[in-house]
Amino acid sequence: MAEKRIVLSKCGSIDPQDIGTYIAKGGFIAFIKARDKMKPQAIIAEIKKSGLTGRGGAGFNTGLKWELARSIKAKAKYLLCNADEGEVGTFKDKYILSNDPFGLIEGMCIAGLAIGAQQAFIYLRNEYHFLYDPLVRAVGQVREKGYLKHMDIQVFEGAGAYICGEESALMNSIEGMRGESRYKPPYPPTRGLWGLPTIINNVETLMNVPHIINNGAAWFSAMGTGRSKGTKVFSVSGDVSRPGVYELEMGSTLRELVVGLAGADDLKAVQIGGATGNILPASMLDTPLSHETYLGSGAVVALNSGRDIIDVVQNDMHFLNDESCGKCTPCREGTEVMLEIFGRLARGEGHEGDINSLDALARAMAVSSLCGLGQAAAVPVLDSLRYFYNDYIDRINQSHFLRSYLGGELFKSEEGIR
Amino acid sequence: MVPSKKEALSENGRAGLLPALKDRAGREGCLNRESMSGLAGQYHLPLNEVYGVSTFYAFLPVLPTGKNIIRVCRCLPCHLKDAQAVIGSIKKELGIAPGETSGDGKFSFELVSCIGACDQAPAMMINDKLYGDLTPAGIAEILKSYA
């Protein structure tokens, strides 16, 4: 199956620094329709009917979320665009922001009408600092055209923290606090930024909004699967010959994406959804990609037959341990202990009890952590144990040889002995 | 921009803190005790609160850094494309390990979480500039442009 570019339809064909080129391609027709011809309730009804779901990973129904925020009476409401794309292997939002910032801003303008927000923020990660000025200029051009009379948009730059992509941590960060997750409920649509109703949507989610307003909910929901409508933008990296950003209809298979489009060869496994994503063996390449199966943020890292799965999970865990905000015990301590166990396995000091410890710890973290980071940190561990159990057994059985091999390596490199 | 007492103590009063910390860190290289106390005064917060926020974020150093900060991605996609060799090359070139600053104060060297350049792995940033598709042999040339 070929790519189906809807979200990315204007990427590459407009000048991201010139709103005129965006308007010439049909930009802001959806906004004008929503502003002049639709009541907020009608906009929400259309989005709800389309079945659009959150593209950041959680997959919650976007229209339903908007309706919640709309229904609450408050002195102010906020719209936040989550552009803190920190998930490992994800770079789709960077591609979108670089090539079509106006599509995002139009989506935000419509979302603002729908929920009744007067102030919006784009939370941009510090690593994408080079996009800050272009984005501010793009917002300025939209304001000059008079499309931002109902709501203002401010670009807010983060300061380097993966956890700030978690919605409650993101709000804490804007409020000038440590980016730690909050206890839920209350959920942001009822009590969010400064205690007021807040809608937080991923860049890609908002990009879909103008297309749904233009073409109708039925057009959108005709694409995809039961619970996953429309398309999904994927970021493919790792052992592929054509890494990059691809947009496919929901429900397309892993094989179409990784082998067909990205050109993977000799696969052992893929990790879907970043460091907290599922690790699937090559035998599962015909799995469709959707919320019902595997999706996450759409990050896909291909691993060829030469790769060591334990090394992969150790790398994931190193990242998660580093980025855990430290607020809740299961995540803060759990990632620490797991990292220690993976370190032992890598040094050839693993023992059989380690497998049970990893399994028990992962299950405990999944049910007891405060936010998605700790809950999902268990996923790659449990998947690698499920599909690559023998790799662990072999590693432990070969500990003796591994130690003698590593000992030799230490003598060879002067860096080793420090 | 210094907030008035009324602004600082309002409900949204702390909203300016993170941008202010970033601005200070950008201009002075790091957040020393003096600048953190200054901001604590402006925002009517205890110093430990400002220190707590500063140390939470990777881009808010509280210790002096070099003139240029090298941030090499060590997450999975870069790891698979042998970021380790690039790290080794930088170590050799500068004579410092990750977490250290070169003696002449020109470079700080850090290993960081995914910088979203996985399609150009292995990748690094020097200050705000992104370098992708790195090779160990190409490192010297890049570092020379910052000399």
C-alpha cells in the first residue's frame, strides 16, 4: 500500500515562512467555515463523529475531550499544543513544524473556537530551538491575517525534560515548576493549567482538524479501523535503508511500513512507540498498526538479526531511568533496580533469579506508577521476556564466557581501566 | 523583565520563572547562586524552590559550562548506528569524558536523551546546531569550526 498523505499533504509544497502559499493551497478555508458557519457545539460534534483520536500515544477521543472542556463553566480556558516530542525514535512533529506550521496553527484556531479558549500555548521542546523563531513568525502572520481575534497563541519553550511531554508535567512546567506529573483525577479538561479547564493535543492531532472540517466526519471515519480512524504519521529509524517520516492509513501493517516503505532487510524485531514501546519479533510483521494493536507515538525502530535484544532494552531503561521525574517510588526506584540488573547481565554477572526479578518488578511498576512513564517502562521488558526469553537464558548461561571475553577487552583498551 | 510584587504573587505569577531562568543561563553560561537568589527575590520564592526548578531541567546548568556545549544523543536509534564510536572520537579529540569541560573552557561534553534526529543517526547538537550522520573521522573537522 502506498502512503496516504493527509496530515502531510502540504509539507514540501508550501513555503513554511509564507502564509500566502498556505492560503493558496486552500489553507484557512476550514477555519473560516468553522468561525462563520458553525457553532462550537457543531465543531465538536463533527470531530467527535469523525472518531479522531490523540496522536501522541494515548489515543483518547479528541472530540470527547473537547466536549468535556466546553461543558465546564470557568473564567478562562486554555488550549495547549504538545510539541515536546521527546519519545525516543520520534521526529514526525519536527517534520510537521518545519514544513507546515500553518496547518497546526489553523487546527489550533479551530480548537480554540470549539472549546472557548482565549489563550493557547505551543510547548516546544528545547532541542527544537531552531524552530522557535520560525514558529513565532508563523503565528505572527496568522495574527496579521486576523485569524487570531478569538484567542492568542504563545510559543513556550521547554528546558530539556522528556517527562514534560506528559500532559500534567507539561502544565507544571508552564506554571514555572518542576516538570513532575500530577495525581489524576482531576483530568486537565476539568482542572488543568492554573486549575482551569485545559485541552492538550499533540501536533499531529491538531493537524487533522482542518481536514475533518473541510471534508466531513464521514470522509475521515471511512479510513482506518474500528477504533482508529484516519491516518497516522510514523517515524522510522534503525536498521532500514530509507529512514524517515511516512504517513499511512490506520490499520496498515508493520510490513508495509518497515519493509515496503523504509526498506528494512533481515529483521529480528521492531520496537514500536519509543523507549516504552512494544518489542515485536519479525514473525509479527503482518500485525496491523492501530490503537487496538500497537501504535504509541508512531515511532518505529527496526532491529536486524545482528542486534542484541538485551542491549536494546538496557538502552531503553537507561533513558527511562534518566528521565524519570522521581516523584513516585515505583518508577524512580524501579527503573534504578532494572538498570542495575541489565548492567549485571551485560557484564556477565547475571543469575537466573534476575529474570523473575525483572518480571515481578515490571508488573509492579505497570500497576503502581503515577504516570505513563513508569507504567509503560515495563512494556519493553515484558515483551523482550515474552518473545526473546531464550536470549536472557543464553546470556545467563554464557556469563562465564562473557566475563572472560570482557576481561580480555579490558586489557586491550586503556579506556576500560579507569 | 522584572515582575511587580503583585504580578509575582498572582495566581499565574510563576509563569515567567522558567523563561527567566533560561534567559539567565543563556547569558551567563550557568545559573550561579547569585542569579538564582536574584530570581527567587523577584518571584517571592525561597531559593531552594528556584534551585529545585533549575536542577530539574537538562538545559539549565547550575555549574559552569564551556563556551560550547556538545550534546551527543545516546538513545536507541543513535546507539544502533554506533554513537559509541562518535563518543570515543570526541573523547580523544578533546581529552575529556562525558560530563566534563575541556581545560581551555571551550567545550562541555554531555550525553543526552533523544534529540529527534533519528533519521540522521548518529546525531549530536553543538549549542543549538544539529549535526547528523556523524562519523568518528568527521568529528575533528566539526570541532575545529568552533575553535
